[in-house]
Amino acid sequence: MSFGSEVKRRRRSLGLTLEQVAERAGLSPNYVGSVENNRRDPSLSTVMAIAKALRVPVGDLLGGRQELGAEALEAARLIDGLSGEVQAGLLGLLRSLPRRRR
């Protein structure tokens, strides 16, 4: 998956508009859109700004980790908004669930 496609996928899964990501990154919506559509090769500083705007490590956008589905990204976003105590409780519950064998 290309950098631009991953940016678009993550932005959509977070429920963010181009304008919101552009504002967070200090870029224009047109520029972010052109990156998402692979019409621009962003500089390292732009890649870092977009990653920060999406609140993900740069490596995640560059394919450094296994891709998460939209549901997992939404769950992470929702959990991130909870208190530390509630997060710890949810993690304990999730760890106690049986794992699916691959």
C-alpha cells in the first residue's frame, strides 16, 4: 500500500476530513489530497506532520507495522479517550479473552 493510500485509509477510519488533517498538519487541504492520491511525493517534514496530525508513528504510514482494520483503529481511538484506569481494565479484559488461532 502506498503512503498516500495509507494516509487516506487512516484519515477515513478516524472520521477526519481533509480539512481537519490539513489544519493539524499545517498544510493545505489540496496538498493533503494530492498526497493521498499519490500525485505528490512529500518531504520528510511533511510526512512527519501528517503522521502527527493522524496521531500515528511515521513508520505506521510507511508500512512499518501490520495494517489494522477500520474497526481496530476505531476501537483504539475510542479507548484513547478513556481514563487510564478504564483503559487498564479494558486491556485486562481483552487479554483474558481466548485468542483466535491462525
